[in-house]
Amino acid sequence: MFKFLVYPPVVFVIILLFCFLISALLRKVAFKSKKISAGSKESYACGEDNYNHMAQPDYSSFFPVAFFFTLAHVATLMIATIPFETIKSFAIAIIYILSAAVGLSIILKR
């Protein structure tokens, strides 16, 4: 009779409504500040004055390293899960290892 309650969209809507209800109930007991101090809208930096930082982060060196680790981990996962029952699967594993090594060497040369 109530099988529709286990459908993912219905469960999502029920949980969403429950979260809105909990949020509305907790909003009534949440702390509300009456006065706004001068520094309440500024970020806190361990007691130091907030000043403009001149350093701009550059992620150009991050992406090759992230790609290296992604390629290495995926290659390890694929090689570890290949069944070694036939020569054909062993040949596929060797080809995969060689292609991963070529990809990693291209990344490391840059």
C-alpha cells in the first residue's frame, strides 16, 4: 500500500521537508545578536589586523601532480583487478602498464 514511499524522489522530498522543519524549529532557539560591533563583518586572522595579501595562489603546478596521482592510482587499481587466467589478460595488463608509464613520463617531463 505504501510502496511509493521508498521511491528515491519521494524519499528525497520527505527528507528535504524534514530538514526544513528542523531548520525552522532550531531557528527559534538559535542565538541572535542584538548589537552589531564594528569588526563583526571582518574576517578573523588570529588577532592580527586584516590586510590585503599580495600573494596570489597559483595552481598551475598542482594539476600535473594531481593528474599523476590519478593516473598512477587508476593504473594500479586496473592492474590489481585484472584476472590472470589467460595469456590474453596478461597481455592487456602489460599494455596497460606500458601506456600508464608513457603517460606518467609525459607528465614528469613537463
